[in-house]
Amino acid sequence: MTRTRKALVGCGGLIGLFVVIGVIGVATTSTAPHRAAPSSPTPTQAKRSPSSTPSPSGPKLYAVGKAMTNGSHQTVTVTAFAQGVAASAYSTLSPGDQCVSVQAAVFNGDSSPWDLPLDELTVVDASGQSYDSYSSFDCSSSDSIDSLVPGGRTSATLYFEVPLSGGLLLQWTPSALNPNSVYNTELKAS
């Protein structure tokens, strides 16, 4: 076997090893939540009936005007909410939709800059559908913030195209790396 051929075979083995390691790494770092295998209730366990109330471990529900603060001391406060806001002058809303506006005060109490803080905010309807302000082309343009310095504070107005009926929540997910860190404000006109 020639020296070049041996080198290629050796490289091919290393590449194959990296592919196997990569596949194993992907398989073990799934983003799907881990669910335990179902177990049958023991005689002392009573079956629970479905409940419409959130579980105690679920995200806390904040009211308009109440500050939501994460572990990094970053704060979002919904200061005002309005329904039936006029659509963009250049567009027509889809039937069954409306524009809503959310005014939010944002404060960065962390020691690092807070990049794209408004990108962490969405509106969720009663069916669980999420809407971001950047995809609401039929509504007015939302404010944007590239970065907020440590100790910086500002306010912004965001517009969302959502269904006409049903409850709405402003949902703040402070980090895409930790989707389990979620804060909700029930959107009711102030």
C-alpha cells in the first residue's frame, strides 16, 4: 500500500469517527423534553381529573404594569395594551384578524449588554399559537432595539397581528438556549 493511500485510509477512519461522534452527540442532545414512561397508578394513587388551571410549576402570570425579572436582572414590564389598532396604510388585515399594540418598558440590570431584547417577546393566543412582531406585515412597524447596555432602560411599542377573539398573553422567553424560562403577562386593555 502506498504512503498516500495509507494517509487517505487513516483520514477516512478519522472522518468516520467524527461522523459517529457527531451522530451520537446529536442523538443525546435532543431538544425534545424527556418524558418518563407511563406508569399505572398504585391502589393508593387517585387518578387526577383534567384541570384548566396552570400547574404550580408553570410560568407565573403577570398583570399589565407588573415587572417580570429574570435571573440576569433583565426586566420587561408591559405598560399598556390596546386592541383594534389600525392596520398599516399599505395593507389590509386578513379576515378574522386584528392589530394589537403592546407598550413595554425594558431594563438591563445585567453587567453585560442585552442583545435584541425585543426579539424575545411574542404574543400567544388562546389556542397556543405564537406571533412575533416582525411577521405582522399588515400592522404598523414595531420599534426595534439592537442592544441595551448594562443599566440601560427604554420603552418600545410592538404591533402584532392576532385573531379577533380569545385571550392573549405577551410571552417573554429570555433565552433561546433555555426555552423553559418563560414569563407571561395577560394582555388586557388598561
